[in-house]
Amino acid sequence: MPLISKLTVRLKRHPKRVVFPEGSDPRILQAARQFASNDLGIPILLGDRAQIKANAEKLDISLDRIRIIEPRRSDEWEHFTKQFQGLRRFRNLKDKDVEQYLEDTNYFATLMLATSQADAIVSGATSSASSALRPLLQIVPRLPDVATVSSLNIFDLQDPETGKDRELFLADCAVVPDPTSEQLCDIAVTTAALRYHLTNSKPHVALLSYSSKSVSSKNPTVNKMKAATELARKKALALGIPMEIDGELQVDAALDPITAKTKKIEGPVAGRANVLIFPDLHSANIASKLVDTLTRARNYGPIITALTKPA
């Protein structure tokens, strides 16, 4: 069964409120309709009410069980302006400047998330990644014991040999350009933890490089992946999160059992990896787009990790 089908069954038992800052976008309207029709929760669309209704009418989309909020006319406007001014980063802003921030639906939606008026946020359909990320990083607290906010992409594909569905989690594809070994440790553990939460199966985490288990490499990137592997093992153990971690590994040795055996790479991760951690944003982003373009697998993300709220 595909991952999205498994999650749909779980979500029907515990419906959620998801806020969409770009409420008038046709794709968002279609997604909101499916979300509501499948009894997964309440979609909340932000934006101009007349524009949202007009776009929905053009697409013949019913807005039944879909909530629409115009930030400026919301009952929460005054409360949110006070909340916003109470944040340390924005404490010295004048009222006019605060209003300008909150007229940006990404900021308004993030405050809804931070104050538990929404359970999750889906953004970035029409705005840049930085515009969608900035409010989240400025407003939503991080998880305890995690210093690095990162992202992951999930590819839900079919195993060519068994025909079974297989999920691959790739990180970090969107946030940290050149992570240190400490940051890679956080990325590995938070990505694996989310995989465990979503799939109820043990993560097998491979920290990737162009070499596998090199003994005498002096390359700083290879050594960074080795150090990150050791740090991640210790952190996962300390946090009590069940996962297998190994590195540095080449991606073919991480994913293919025959290749791993040929290259004499042993261990619980070799040939069985389902979480792939890349050395930097370049390699992760390129790999994710290659998989997306060549396989046409179902692709979900970027999903932000290490925040206390889902985004």
C-alpha cells in the first residue's frame, strides 16, 4: 500500500486543521477539496475571500467544509498583532510595521500554527522557498535537543524486484547549504525519527559519500560524513530512538544488497538503506530532482524537520 494511503487511514481517525497561506491558487483549492472530501480534517485557506470563491467557481470546486480567512478581517487580527509584538525578534516594531508583516499570509498562517489555531501548514506553492521558510524559522520554536532546522523529501516508489511499495527519505534537500558534521547529525536523527513516526518501521540511515568505508581518506567531506555517523549513533542512542546508522557509504552500496556484497560492505544498513543523508545541499537537491524526473515516483516535500509544529 502506498505511504499516502496508509497515512490517510491514520488521519481519518485523528483529523487535523491545515492552513494554506496561498488560498486562491488552483492547486491549493484542489488539494483542500480532496482533503475535506476524504474526511482528513479542515482545510483553512488564507487570502481574499472573493478571489478564492471566484477561482473555486471557475474550477467547479465546492467550498463546503473549507474555511476561508481574510487576515485583515479576522477576529484574531488584534490578538495576533499583540502576539507578534511579544516575540523578541519583533519587539521594537511599530504598529504599522507589525500590520505589514501580518498582511503577509505566510506570517499570519505561521502565527496560527504557533498558537495552535492550525495543526500544520502547507506553503510555497506560489511563493519562494525563502518566503515560506522565513516566518517558520522566526516564530516556531525548535524541538529540544535539536539545533538544526532542515528538510526532507519522501519518495514513495515501487521496488522493481519485489513489486512492493518502498519509501525513501532524502535529506537535506532544501535548507542547509553546507552542513557541518554536527548539523548532519541533527539532520540524520530528525529525518530518521520522522520516518519512524510515519511508517512505524525501523529507519536504516546511510550517510552518503563518493567512497565507502575508506580507511585512509584525507578528504574533508569524507571525514565529515564519518564524524557525523558517530555523532548520530550516539545521539540516537541517547534519545532512545530505534534506528540503524552507517557511513560513509556510496549510494549504490547503501541501496542495493548485491552491490554492497560485491564491495564487501557489511552491516544492517548496507543494501537496506531507507534514509539517505547527503553531504551538502547541492548533492541532495540534485539527487532528489533526478529521482523525481527519472522515476516519476510520488514525491512529498520538502517537509521541515526540527520544528515543534509540522510544516
